[in-house]
Amino acid sequence: MCKKLWCGVLAAVLVPSFAAAVTVEDLYQAAQPVTSSQEAAFVEALKAVAIRVSGRRDAPERLGSVVGNARQFVQRYGITQDNVLQVGFDDVSVDRILIEAGLPIWGRERPQTLVVLNLDDLGGGWLSADLPPMDQERLTAAARERGLPLQFGTLGREDENLLSMGDGASASLLQIARRNGANAILVGRGTRDGSLRWLLTTVDGTNQSVGTFEDAIHATADHFAKLFAAEGSTLSRVRVEVSGITDLDAYASTLNYLEGMTLVRSVAVQQVVGDTMQFELAVRGDAATLQRAIALDPRLVPTQAGSMQPSPVASDMEPSASGQYETGEAPRVRPTVARLAFRYQK
């Protein structure tokens, strides 16, 4: 049965979207059966959330004894009629203990992956949206554990021909993903109960693995976490130049997106020249991680840096609108400023 707590995650995993990236809202929530005691269930729930938020499967071991105090990080919880603990943890507290343990934070904005399979025991044809429900559930169950948005799409004859070309057609495979509103494509070949050969194709290249459905999902989540998770509490200054802002809607859309990103702690408009705006951001992580995260939104297309002159660097950065930093205290801000450039397109 689909627990109410998980409806947001299930929607992100199962429902097609025209936006390339998915915002996973329920990263800090978990549903855990109570088998021995509520305290034990709280501990297991915190372990699950730590893995999902950090992107690291070894997160519980890295946290050590702090997981034994799981209840102190709880924001809300309830017990269902079938004795399942539904709990939401405080995101600021969880981020703090992860950072203190030297673990990264993988934000809510996550790449969406199209899954395509060619299963010998189902006739060897290419399957995605028409994959049997039991197989889709195996994949989505593992994806829920990792907060990994999946997409099951529609394939045409041309897509099937491109898939049959194998890993030599990575650019074409990405086109299949994009036609289905996804950032990446995960292709598996083999038998459903055996070990399959997997190929993950993203804008950053390809990654091959061998294993079960669950192995492939975990390998995909591990791969994305390395690309998108940010380590440490120190903030970096990044100037983001966006051209193509020709009206108020484009400005509001760009500003709202930047302010809403998990990595971004503050945004300030520095300069406006024609249809180009320069923002200064304080971000967790580095400019490369931020660039990959911004590029998940199809409205902001990476370009070469423009010709705007850099504005003076402020001596300090303000906290977010809430007045708090995610770690509960103001982190250090690196004085160096990186620069990224994008073009806004509707």
C-alpha cells in the first residue's frame, strides 16, 4: 500500500514531467515498520534518511552513535494502523549531523533517469513504460530508498534502432532521454532474475555496470551523488551571468529557481546590462557542482562567459531569507569568486 508520506516521492518517480529535473520534496521523511520498538524504528528511519540525503550508502556507519539519538531530530511523526512509523526529520538538524560526520549533502533537485530494459525472458524487445508492473515496482522501490527520480517512457521504432546500436551511440541515447523529459538514460540487457549489463548515459559521459535491478539503481544514485552532492559547511562565492532575460517573467523565473536551489544559501543581483543579469550567489560546494545542478533546468543553458565587467565583491554574504543557515550557524565564505554563464530560454 502506498503510504501517504511517500506520495510525493512516488509522484516524482512515476509521473512523466516536461521539466528535466525533479524536486524530491520528501528526502527527510521515512516510513519504517515497527518490528521491535518505536525507538528502534526511529533509528532505522534516520539511517534511511541519512543515506538518501547524503547519497552515501555508508552514511549510517559514518554517523556512528548519533543515530541512537534519532528521536531528538524528529520534527513530526505518527503510527499507522498497520504499525508503520511515519516520521519527518528536521532538515537543518540532519544536514548538521551529516556535515559534522564529514558527509556531503545532495540537494532536492535531482536528475531524472529514463529506464529502458531488454529482457531475454520477455522476448528481447525494448521496454520502458510497457515494462511489467512487478519489474517497475522493483526498480522504483530501490529508487525510493535513494531519492532517485525514475521515468518510464514511450519508445518509437527509431528509439529502438538507436538502442540496438549499443554504447557507441551515447548522444543518440541522450536524445531518447530528453524526448521523455529526462536528464539521463539507464539501459539494461539480460534476464530479470539474473545479472544484467547496464549502461548509464548522461551529459558527463557513460558508466557501465553489471548486476541486478537493485544494483543498477544504487550504482546510478552513487554516480549522481558524486556529481551533485556538496561537501562541507564552507560557502563559495559564485557569479552567475544569465543572458536572454527580456521580460519580468524571465527575471522572476530565473531568480526563483536560483533562490530555491538547495545548494544556494543567498542570491543578490549585482549588475544589469541589456538582457543580461549578473547574480552573486553564496553556495555550498564549488562552482562545478553548482553548474551541473543549474543545468538540470532546461530554461538555463550553459554558455561561454559573457563580456560584463565584474562588480566589486561584497565583504560578507547575508544568510537566507529565513535568517538561518542550514547547519544552524553561519558558515565561512571563501573569498574567491568563480563565474558561470547561462542563457535563459523559455
